[in-house]
Amino acid sequence: MSAHEIPVPTLVIYRAKAGKEAQLLELVKSHWPTLKNLGLAAPTPAKIWRAQGKRDGKVAFIEMFEWKDEVSSDVAHQTPEVMALWEPMGAVVDGLEICHVEPVA
């Protein structure tokens, strides 16, 4: 298996704007299915968690999924179906963190 065929584990933290939590959750729920249908995500379904800050009460959604390979995220930025999902996120997120993760233990 070449480096281009190795899935890339990715963790995304979507910080919701106040009052936009439900809209954001619907977008996050459709993220992995959209990527998968376009052949950009690995077959393992995404996991999604709801998080709430203990101090500020702000809501975030955490998504763990795998890109199909190291070039899929670049391809996604050029794919109209993905951009049609990502662009509306701008109106409902207060911040976004994208992390490539790897096991260490």
C-alpha cells in the first residue's frame, strides 16, 4: 500500500455559534456521508460527539473520520458538493479546529 492509499485519521472540532447548534449538527451529520459518496472518505463511518464546556457552557461537535488518502482533503476543496456543505458552516461555527491524529500508545 502506497502513502497515497493510506487513510488519514482526522479529528475536527466545530465550535457552534450560540443558537446555531442544531443547524451545525445537521451539517456535521451530513459531512462524512457526503465525503464517502464522493469517494473521499475511508469506509469506516465517522463518529460524532457533542461537547459542552464545563466553564462557559458553549457547545461544540467533535467528528472523527478518515480521509481515504492524503490527497482527498485537497480534492474536497475543489469539489462543488463538498463546498456546498462547508460554505454554510461558516454561518454557524464560532471556530473550527482540524487535526490529523495518530496513535502513540
